[in-house]
Amino acid sequence: MRMDFIILGMALIMIGLSMLSLSTVNADVGGVILIGPIPIVFGTSTESAYSALFGALIIFLIFFALMRMRW
């Protein structure tokens, strides 16, 4: 795994968290943690949890399609 991608990912997370903490708008937050094949979905509202689950499903389908392609 390339170290520059790890640093870029951490930097993007830190920028997003700082923007969220500086905003005055009441934001809904959701996320998905994958432990093996079992997804753990969380959110501040059911709408944000469903959005996080939908986003994770889209990312999974893209990843699956890319893995099935023969280069």
C-alpha cells in the first residue's frame, strides 16, 4: 500500500471534520463500518443512515465490477 494515499486519505478526513466542526448548520452524519461481510450502519437520523448504506452499496458495486473486469 502506498504511503502517499494513506496520508492523502487522512488529510481529506481531517479537512472534512474541520469543515463540519466550523459549520453553523445542524448536519446529519452517517457512516458504514464493514467487518468482513457484516455491515454496521450508524447515523444521527434514519435518513442519514440510509444514505450511508446506499453510498456503501454503490461503492461495493463499483468495486465488484472493477474486480470482475479482466485487464
